[in-house]
Amino acid sequence: MSEQQLFKVTIDNITIEVPAGTTILQAARQVGGDVAPPAMCYYTPLEGSGGKCRTCLVEVSKGSEKDPRPMPKLVASCRTTVMDGMEVKNITSPRVKDARAGVVEFLLLNHPLDCPVCDQAGECHLQDLGYQHGSEGTRYEFKRRTFTKHSLGNYIQLHMTRCILCYRCVFTADQVTGKRVHGVLDRGDHAEIATYIEKSLDNDFIGNVIDVCPVGALTDKTFRFKNRVWFTKPVDAHCNCTKCSGKVTLWQRGNEVLRVTARKDEWGEIKKTEDGKTGWICNECRFERKNINDWVIEGPTKVSRQSVISANHYETLDKPQDTLVEVMGGRQPKMLMDIHSISDVNQPGVHLSELPGPATGKTFNKNNQQ
């Protein structure tokens, strides 16, 4: 059996060897850090994804050893394979920085700036992209594109106005569920994700479209308006599920499980399991198992320090020592005020994880509970 051919490629003055057929984006991710271009539509587990958002554009200053001529235009790194001796510029190219800023501005033309009320805030790839590569203001003076809301069932909420048409959810429904009832309708400025005729997305694995969506277009109805992601604590857990791998991330607030998602890597893509398969999870694990007793906790999830989720997030289980008792000579501190008796929010009898929908003012209105 012949050895696999390796190509040398230099990305931002860093040279590595990768197998033939590797894309520039995959090679850059092996280097890591800022060398790896951002990607809004490319998703490694989804075959055929990429080439739509243009955020991963790079400059090829040298085609190969045999043909050292530079490529005249910027290329999409997710769809361009490396050649032996290729030299690529990403963050070291002013052309790339200028083009990426233009792509971000284009993506934000019709995207609503409703981050304060969007459930994706804090883990939105477009939000990160805007902060890293966008400008401070916008030159757009016209009315933004809007769409009417479509019902996609009891678990998934579609906000088409936030969609950037990355097609990830379409590929997921095609390749993971095998039963796709939604897709892209119309063309141009009228293109939208919809089911044409109002249908529910009720396949056992359709909940994975929430995980692959890079923006807040597809969100979890069981988690909507219940908490902010940076107030929750992600922990790795597993269960004995007959449908999927059962390896998930639990997003907890105290002892309550507010949300369940698949485990993701540093690029925001679903991790592979020990047998090499993509760790898609079923709807039962995602939406139905919200009791902490349903899971075996493995430990805190590793969170990037650059993420807002890392705020007050500890990866060790060592609790800080309480010195208040020692200061008071062994006496236990007394609660000066029972906040539950006067607060309409901190009611011990209300469990957010058990609410079928969003937590609204009616939930905490004492008059309605009587």
C-alpha cells in the first residue's frame, strides 16, 4: 500500500504538511488561532456545504511549485484544495481584510440588530464575526428585508428575518434525517427558508438544525426567553440512548437543566464520537430529558476564554473556602431578608426547565397562581 502524498503549504508564513485533497480552510485550522479564516456556511460533517457566505476568502500569492503564479482573485478557502508549495495569505493580506469587512457589511444589511432579545446572543457566529471584522457603523439607508413567521412545530422556532441563507439546516435535514420538508423558496431578495405549506419538522433528528444554525434563525422553543447563555453553566454528560450517542452538553442554572445541545469543538461544529461518527443527538435527548437525574455528569465543558460563556465558568469542582464563619467566631450568618417573599422573579416554586414555553410575566404573577 503506497504512502499518502503530502503537500507543503504556507499560510501566513507558517508551513505545514497536509494530505492531498485538503482544503485551505482545513489546513489553516490545523495551524489554528487567527490563521484559520472564519466560516459561516461551511460545516465539516455536512457534505457539499461551503462556498456561499464568502467570509473565508483568502489570497493565494503562489499557486504551487510547478506554477508559482498567484491567483488573480481571492478564493474561498473552504472550496479550494491545496497544492504542493502553495503560499496563502489570510490575516497578513490587506486585500483579505478589506474583502472580509465588505462581506460582513453585506451579511448585516438585512440582519436585524436585535442581539439584546435574541436567544443566540453570546454564542452567535455572526455576532463574533461582526466584532472581529466588521465596521462600527452601517452605510445602509433602506428598509431592511423582513419575513412573516412560520410555525415549524412544537420545538423549533424559525425567524427568517435573521437568516443569512447558509443552507446548513437544509443539508442537515437531507443528510441526517433523510426526510426533508423544508428548503429555500424563491430567489434573490425574496429567498427564504420555509416549508411552503405549513408543516412541522418532526423527524427524530431534526433538532440538530438548531445546533448547525450560525445565527438566531432557528432556536429551541423549550429554551426561548428563559435565560441568557452566559448565566448558564455547560457541563458534559451522557445517557444510554438507543437512538443516538447520548453524549451531550447540559446548560444548567443551579440544578435545573435549561437546555441540551450536542457537543461542539472549537470551530462551533458538532464533535465526533469515539467511533468516528458525528455526534448528532435525537429529539428525545434534546427536548424531553430536562431532569438532571436523566444524565450522568462527566464534568464542566471546556469553554474558550474568548467566549462570553467563559464568564464565571470554572472547569474544576473545587469550591472556594467560606471564611465568613471563621470571621464570625464560628457563628452561622443569618439571612437578613427572605427575597422570595417579595420578589416576583426568584420564586422557589417555579422551575424554568419544566415550563413548556418561554418564561413570561404571567409565569411569575402571584395573582394568576392562586
